[in-house]
Amino acid sequence: MNFPLYIARRFFFSKKSSNAVNIISGISVLGILVGTAALIIVLSAFNGLENLVKGFYNSFDPELKVLVEKGKYFQLDEAQKQELASLENVKAISYVLEDRALFGFRDKEYIATLKGVDHNFTKVTAIDSGIYQGVFDLFEENSFPSCVIGA
């Protein structure tokens, strides 16, 4: 018989007494149990936060984005626009110009994302579902430019 296994079995099934080995073993088992439980709880919380944050951004991020590799923007000619619109699984196309901006108010500066959108933006995103007060209507009949301010 394997000698270490024999000693382990004899120790495990021996009569329990309050000696130092049993106390140290109990403390170490308790420490591992608490550490493992804490790790599971923390990782579960982070997983929930990730899904929550994704839910916030999914409302105004489209399913598919075409981004520029270099520079800030690129231009499409009419033939390329027609080719994109004629693809089989494409329902709507929206053109967006997005950049970071620095705003100042009452001696404080704020960095925000400034996004210029076209008429089809509500067709490719669910941005209007995230508005709690007011209406998402950038394209009114008046001649004044409109904007939507987010938190």
C-alpha cells in the first residue's frame, strides 16, 4: 500500500481531538472556503455589471459599425453608398460623425462625446428608448439646429 495514502487515511479517520493539527486544518479550510466564496461573489458582481453596462450602450450602438483606420473620417461616393444600401441584409444605413469635445461651464471643463447624426439614426439604434424626459426629435420643421444632451 502507498505509505503517504496510509498516513492520510489514518489521520483522516482517526479520533478527533483538540490538538494543534486539527485546529490549524480547520482554520485553513475555513480560510479557503471564505476566500473562494468571496472570489465567486466578486466575479458574479462584475459579470452583472458588465451586462448592465452593455445594456446601456446597446441602445445607441448599432449592430455593425464601419470605422476609419486612420484619420477622423472617410468619404463615400454615391456608387459606394448605393452598393451598401443594396446589400441583402442591410435594412438601414446611418452616417455619424463622432468626436471627443471639451466643454467649459462655470470655470470647469468637461470632456464629452459629440455625435452628429442623420435622419436614419433612429432606424439603426434604439436611442429613443433611453430618453426619460422629452422626445428624440432632432429634425424639426423649424430652421434652428437641434441637439439632445445626455448624462
